[in-house]
Amino acid sequence: THYRLGKNLPFSGILFRNSRSALMDQAIAVIPRTTPLMMAVLAFQFAGCEYQPPAGDQTCFGYLTTPRTQFRPQCPLRPLQHHLSPYQQPHSCRSQSTSAGDTFPPLDADESTELSQRDDDVSIPPEALPSPPPSAALKSAKLAALHARLSLPPRLPIQTLARALVHESADPDPNFNNTSLAILGSNLLGLYTSEYLLCNYPRLPISVLFAAQSAYVGTKALALMAKEWGIESVAEPGGEVDPGLLQYRRLAAGAAWGEFAPRGTGRPNEQKGWRRGITSKIVYDDQFGDMRMTTPEPSQPVPLDIAAESFVRALMGATYLHCGRATTKRFFASHWLSRTLDLSKMFEFRTPTVDLSKLCAREGFEPPVARLISETGRASRHPVFVVGVYSGRDKLGEGAGGSLDEARVRAAVMALKSWYLYKPLDVTLPSDAEGMEPTKWKPNLVDIGEVIV
Amino acid sequence: MSALPLTRPMRPLSTKSASLFLPHLTTRHASSTRRHKKLNIIPPAPSYNLSATPNSTTHSRSAKPSPRAPSATHIIFNPPSAAPSPTITPPKFLPASDPRRALYSSFTAASTRSALQSRTPLTAATGTSLASQSLLPARPSANLPPPVRGSDTYEKKYHLTDADIAEIRKLRTEDPYTWTRWRLAEKFGCSQFFVSLVVKAPEKAAEVEASHQAARDRWGNRKRMADEDRKRRMASWGR
């Protein structure tokens, strides 16, 4: 067992995700500081709790019917989705409407026969459906309890919450599963997290940024969050089960899931032996610096993590669609940014002293000198040295250790961390500036980047 | 175990011949115990100084305040020492536009001056970070602490010419066993690292590496584990 530590490595810097298990990353990120949960389920949430949306609702869900409008609002893309749907047979006899079989006339004549066929789901037994019908959502105590427990705004209908719980492995029909909502929610989560990290810690190295992003909104973090929210899953999905359960087709124990894992480097010039560098991760990989997985078939059984993650993302997307940006940001702040993530624990420097010298040379500081501030027990079994790194007369960092070398290296690490973890005083997030007066916008600090050795 | 106080020394047997058969134990003497106890007595933190800032109303009402109860109404601030936090950016690392630059420098100057004048350490003042020293701060004109290694005035010389570098390459390539890095560095007044940058001897490096590996292969379990532990500890310095 021969190591080459530190020197002559083709790169240096931070290898957090490579060096520790991903589970530990999440464990750091999930210590919650949540608001007290609302545990009461009030009586009016059961009796006549149909959602009454405003007249001009722009969301294209079929069940958003209002008594005031004469016609049922129809999504203009609906015929198109019908042609794209790979799941033809049940689609023609299911409806997204909660008040199925109502008396509203269809929008245009050529769709009338199709619509009348679709709305005719009274005769279908629920066991024949792949997922619970939207009308069942109103009768589910679990859904009402979840809605209240998460303090979701009343503008978010129970039916959308039920749809967010249907993973595509349970119901491949994109009109009834949460895939579209999850894509929107994933993009929103990625945007809000990365802008928070980048604006508040402008000097963060890209690998730490990837790890922090994954710790906030990665698969394991989201799955743990769903568990904390009290999401339970079905044993087997179907139309007759409670819609308050997470509907997905579960992967059998011991079954292979790795066939969808990416192979090779995922880069175009793989035959030339190109490696996956940090920079190419920004271009080719996903928001966590991981390689993109090949998309499995819609009805492929999945692990619980994947289904739970899709629920949390879909809930984020649904909140955005129904309640708008301000509520979504508040939801994000209370459930994600309230979690403690110690960024200073995510660094791992291989050659900290060299990095610090390069940093000082780049920034025009005097070269760093390690100085012995205090010591005790030099001749004993357990000495302690306190060493500070100085640039000129200014102290950059301080470290304590059992040997002079250890204290010197730790002081350099502390100096590098305090450089990378710089936090500006006043930060305006770009997403907060939407709708703000342009004169009030204050540009954020953009750093020139980490030290390359 | 026994009713004897622990401070009582273990008395050896009186006969010299009997003491030969006893194990050689260290004994604790009353004198050393008292000396060490006295060393542990630390003067209280300045904010715990109860008589310095008496609460006049409390004193006037109570006839005789208890000697143990704090009579002052201020908060006793005596935090344990802590390692500096990396979230506090040193002033040199702050961008020029950051208002904390001016705030830090004025605060440091004022606090150092007041601490030196009143001869109380910075930890006594409220609002200081937990990492501030419990000793008096150094005077601004004082010398910096001594460097850990090397001297203060280390300057790179850049004295080798192209001819010197060619000479280094020639010597090292011809006979790497005679002209080792150490010997070349001594001859040309540069560092061994610089020699390795200028010219490499891969055959010799492989040979040396093989001999080291052979030596490592002869290690037993204990030595191997100690080596791995040491390397693991060293890797943790960078975290």
C-alpha cells in the first residue's frame, strides 16, 4: 500500500465528494430548523373542500373548473399531448376533471366526441386505472393532512398535490404523472440554490459548489426531506389505493438499478482518452457535476429515493404554477435554506501551502510566512504548537497542531478557507430583483475564480 | 481501598534488601501535589471581578453580601478559548469595496490601544470573537513571532544561467549515481526541487522506488498499520 500524498498529483484542491460517502454529505445538510408543524386537520378541509380558483387561472390542469365560467377551461395543448402519449388505451377513457360527467359543453365541435369519451370514467372500476383518479383526492384524509402539515397555501389544490405524488413508473401517462411538474421544480430548485450559493459565497470553488448543491437539492437530500414530511409509499400502485401515498413501482430488493448509470466519460472524444475535468463538468454534466443518467423506460421500477425526489420537485413546480414566485421563494427559504450546511467542512486541500503561496502571488500580497505564535510541551509526548501564517505584518490564518508541520499546514488550510468562504455584506439575489426598480439593483461580486496550481 | 489520604507517600520498606524486591514505582509526594495545585489556581476573568463594579443598591440593601454570590448585575463573559473560525475573513482578504476593511482596522487599533492601556486582555471586552487571545495583544510596533522554518528574509536568487542549467542536465544524465540531486543542489546553490525540475533521471527514480517498495514489503502488520494511520492523519490536516 503505497500512497503519493500531496505532491506530483495532476490536480490539487478539493475532493470532497470523491473522498467521503455521499450519505455523509446529506447528513450534514439535513439538520432542520423547521417551523412548528401544523398538525390539526380542520373539518372544513373535508366538507366541500373543492378548490375554487380565480377566473383567469393560467395553469392548464383540466380539473380547475370554476362554477363561474361557462366553459370548462381547456389546455390548448391537450390534443397534442394526446398524440404524444405513449399510453393510449387508458387515456381515452380517463379524465383529469374532478367533476367528471358534468354538463359543461365542450369548447369546439370536433373535440366533442373525444371529450365525451374521456369523461366517461364512471363505468371504469378504479382497479383498472394505473393511479388513483383525481376525484379521489378530495376524499383522502392523508392528502388533506399533508396539505395542512406543510402549510401549503390554499391556492394549491389537493388534486395537484395528489398528482405530484404519482411517479411515472406507476402511471406512464404524462397527463396524470408528475414528470412535467418535477422538471419545472428541478429547474427552480437548481436556480434558487445555485444563485444563493454563488451570490453569498462568490469565491467558492466549483467542486465545493457542486457538493453544496447536491447537499441542498440532491437526490438523497430530497428523499430525506420527503421522509421528514411524512410521505409514505404504496406497496403496489393502482387506482384503488389512497392517493395520499407516493405512487411508484418499487424496485425489487436486490434488483439491478445500475444499468441506467452512465458509463465511460460521457464526453464526445472518449476514444482519445479525455478525462472528466472539473471544467468540463460544467458543460456536460448535470447541476451536481454528476454524469447524466440514461432515461429509463417510464414503467421501469425505481428505488424509493428516485420517486420521493420526484415528488418534492413536483411540489416545488406545482407551487410555482399555482401560487407564483413569491410564495415559491418563501417555500424554498423555509424548507431548504433553513437547513444548516457547514461549507467549511466540505474542503479538502492536498497542497494547502502551495495553494496559499499561489494565491498570495496572484493577489499581489507578500509571500506567506509561517510563524510560531505559541507552543507548549515541545519535549513532551503531546506538544501543542500554534502557528500563524502571515503575509507581511497581516495574519491570514492560524492553526494548532501536535507538530510544527501539522500546525503550519492547518494554518494554511484555515487561511485558504477564510479566503474561499468570504461572504459579502449586502447581497441582492437576481430572482428577488424581478419586478424591482432597475435603479435599486446592486450588482453582486463576481470573483475571478479559485487558485489553480 | 485504603483510608490513607492519597497525598501520603508510599513508604518503602525500611530494609534496603526488601526494597530490592519491590517494583520500581513512582510515588507522589505532598510537596509536589501542593506545588501542582498552586499552579492550577488561575486568577478569575476580569468580568468576574465582583468588587470592581459593585451594584450600589444591592450593597446598600443587603447588610452583608455573600462572598460567593456575584453582587454585580453585569453579564459575566468568560468564554473558553476557541480555534479561529474560517467564516471571519481576515482584513487582507476583504475586497477593496467591502466596508468591513475600515471597520476592522479601526476596531483593532482601538481595542488594542485600550487593552494595552488598561492592561486587560481582549476577551474581557464584550463583542470580541471567541478566538481572541486571553493574553494581552502585542504592541503594534512589536516584532512578529519567529518564523517556523527558514529565515524571515528568504529571497529567491534566480542566479543560474542557461549554461549552468545545461551543465546540470549533462552531469545528471551522464552519471545520476554520482551526481545526485543533493550534490547538484550543493554545487550550484539551488534547491533539490529545482534540480528535479531541470532534469529527471527516470531509471534511477524507478530503481530507488523499487528498493523502497521492497523495504516496505518486508514490513509487518503493525508497522504497515502505523504508516497508514500516519498518512490518514496527514490527509486530515487539509480538511
